[in-house]
Amino acid sequence: MPRYYDLVDDRRSETRWHLRSPLDEHGSPINPWQFFEGRRLELQEVIRFPVRPAGEALDFTWAAFSIPIVHHRFVQLFQRLRVPDVQFIPVQVEAHPGPYFILNALRLIRCIDDARCAEVQYWKPEDGKPEKTGRYRFVAGMRIDATKVGDARIFRTWGWDIALILSEDIKEAIEAAGLSGARFVEV
């Protein structure tokens, strides 16, 4: 059975940078949730990320709202591996020449295995958020049903789209390339 991993920000370094919320070229906030919908985006504005506190730049990091930001080295690796279903959106990171990109996964797959997760909770009508009813409110110790993944090598999980899942071959390639900032949690 293939193995999959949640790609998360390795926040253990005390000297690392921290990217803030995305802004347009005029300094106004932009919708961060559009990067979790599993669809190609056609953005006209330049997206900027302030850095506070400043620190060591990383090849992979989460900006505010867990938006995955990657250095061009990450993009080159994905191109060499011919990873489909991903879009790299150019961004500017304050005081860092880059180039940097938002990693936008283009697939959402309904594959969370509730019975094998440590805990799952769903949004209910009485929670007063009708747009979220039926989706995951909380997932701990996430496990997926790999039989539902098909040939996907990178995707977000339906209903808990904060998770960014990679196949084992991509995980191993990131580790072999020595790209900084990434941590992997088997799902």
C-alpha cells in the first residue's frame, strides 16, 4: 500500500523567519482561503508577504493561515519529478529576493478515514455556520484511506483542506534535496 504524508511547517527552529498574511500591491489584505479550494487561480495582483520576525529564510514555510510558501528550488524539484495537479503562484517576500511561490494543490480528495483518526468532529447546524455544516471542524491524528487517492501525488483532503498531502516519493525527494522548513507526518 502506498504511503502518504501531511506536509507541515517545521516550526522547531528559533532562528527562522515568520511570514504574515498575504497583501496585495497596495498593502490591502487578500482572501487567504482561496489557496485551499483545490482549483487553479488566475490572479492579477502581485501578492506580498511581510516577514515578522525576520530570521532564516526557508525553502518551505507556512505563512499566516498555513498558506504554503516555497522557494524556486522546491518548484524545480516538482518539475523534475513531473508532479501534476499543482500550481505555483509567484509572490514577493519582504526583504528576500526569492523567487518564492504559493504552492497551490489543485485536487481535493475525500479520503479521510474517520475510524482510524484519533478524533474527528464535524460542523453541525446548531454551530451557526451553515456554509461549514457537514465539513470537519477538527481532525487529530489524521489517517487517510489510500484506496481513495488514486494516482494523486499531491492533494488536499476534502472537508479538512488545511492538510496538504504528498506521496512518499515526493517526501523522499524533498529530503534528499535537503530542502529546509518541511516536516512530514504520515497519514
